Amino acid sequence: MSVQPLEFEQPIADLEKKIEELKNMSSLSDQDMKGELRGLEKKLERVKANIYNSLTPAQKVMVARHPNRPYFLDYIRMLFTDFVELHGDRNFRDDPAIIAGMAKFEGEPVVVVGHQKGRNTKENIYRNFGMAHPEGYRKALRIFEMAEKYQRPIFTFVDTPGAYPGIGAEERGQAEAIARNLREMAGLTVPFITLITGEGGSGGALGIAMGNRVIMMEHSIYAVISPEGCASILWKDASYSDKAAEALKLTAQDLYKLKVIDEIVKEPLGGAHRDYIKTAENVKEALKKHLNDLKQLSPERLFEYRCEKYMSMGVFAEQ
């Protein structure tokens, strides 16, 4: 898959182009260019490390939205077996922005639910850019209830700009659907793990994200509103989005310090979009660890643990 460089990634793209040209020249001639190639590859690793170890919040937003990042269907293919997709909310229609179904993780039956974006214009229109309608959240709730009935662990994968704010979605009860999901997720008695893979946008993310453990990819974001939306409200100008991204504390590193999330999953150097295999390995290890921890708890304790986790957020003391 060709990777479209972001603006700040241009030095990386330039070096990768030089390396590719040198490899082509080497294959067409008898010259030994191994030494020069090794030098350029080492330089490329240094440049990647320098850039990705000092990303600003605004740059993290760009990486989280990168169109080549692994999406939910990619994670299903790489992490799970025997996936069977279940469709519809049994009320209005099926929502392609949320995919849900049964699968096996390391041989164990589980339930998986996640947002799905598209790779091109046609797919994005079909998936509504990963923005779910109320029927998407009602479908997710139906699957959560099945997980509770059959006592299967739940994995949710979050990657959405937010819930769809269109007139039809509001007429069919968008806010009510998300609120009901929050209430019902709070009462589940099965292990529930949420992974923020890209964008975790507002209530659209929360509608499937009330896990016992919430973990984030290293370069993902999670916030109550997009930086552009925040800037439009506070400064009446979306061009202040960089300032808003800083103020929102939306990076995995900020949220870990604030104890909103439980772990940061390391991404390959240069971001998850550059190495799907290594990304999947890191995610699998994190999911296995948290699942094994949660399986040690009784159903009653899983419920209590989840309540304690969310009730403790935002607590502060006045001096």
C-alpha cells in the first residue's frame, strides 16, 4: 500500500524516495551500493525517530486521521478468526459505519464491535466516513446484549469523527441511542476492552467505548469535540484548531497522565500506517494481557470495577 506523506513527513518521504532510487540503480548496474544504502537507511530511522518522538497535538490529529491507518476490518483480519458479521438493529436498517459480530480471539469466542471508515470516496460514502446513525448504536447494543447472554468478552474498536449529526439521525433519536448504550454498557458483567485506533470523537466514540479497560494507540486521539469544532466555538475561527488541539489534551499521552485510559499501545516507528504486521502484534499482546487480567474477576466485580473506573474520572480536590 502506497503511503501518502503528511506535510511534516516530507523529509521521510524524500529519504524513502532516494533509497528506492538507489536500489533500482543497484539492480541495473554492477556497482556495489550496499554501504551507501545502509547509511541512508540509518539516516531514515533517525529522521523518523526525531519527527515522531516530538509530534505536536495537532500533528497527532493528522496521524490519527491518516487514510492508510489500519481500520477495523484490517484488525479483524489480523487478530481474529471465524468472524461472522451480524447486521441490523431489528428496527430501522443496518448501519455500515459500525460493524459487529462474533469471532474467536486466540481460540476463545468473543464479540467484536467497531467503527469502519472507507479507503476511497465510494467506500466513505457507504460507510458515512465512520459516523454512525442511531441504528448503528442500536445494532451495537443488540450485540452487547448477546455477549451478556452468552457470557462472551467484548472488544470494541473506536475510530470515528463523531456520531452523524444529520436531520434524519436526530429524528430517529441519536442522543437517546448513545445514552441508552452508555446505561446498558455500564451494567454489563463480561470483560469489556475498548481500543481507540484512530479518532475517538465525542459521543460517537463513547457510544461503544465504556470498557473495563480503555487503551489507545500511540498516535490516536480521544476528545469531547474535534479541534476544528472546538476552535469554531471558542475563537469563532476553525483556523485556531492547532491551539484547540493543545488545549483539549486529546493525545494518548495526555489521557494516560489524566488516568482516562489504561495503556498506550506502541506503534511502529513512523505510525501504524507504515507497518500493519507490527501494529497487529502490539495490539494482540495488549488485548491478551487485559483480557487475562479481567477474566480473573467475577461478573459482579467486573460490574463494580467499571462503575468505579468511570465515577473516579474528573475527581479533583480544592486546596
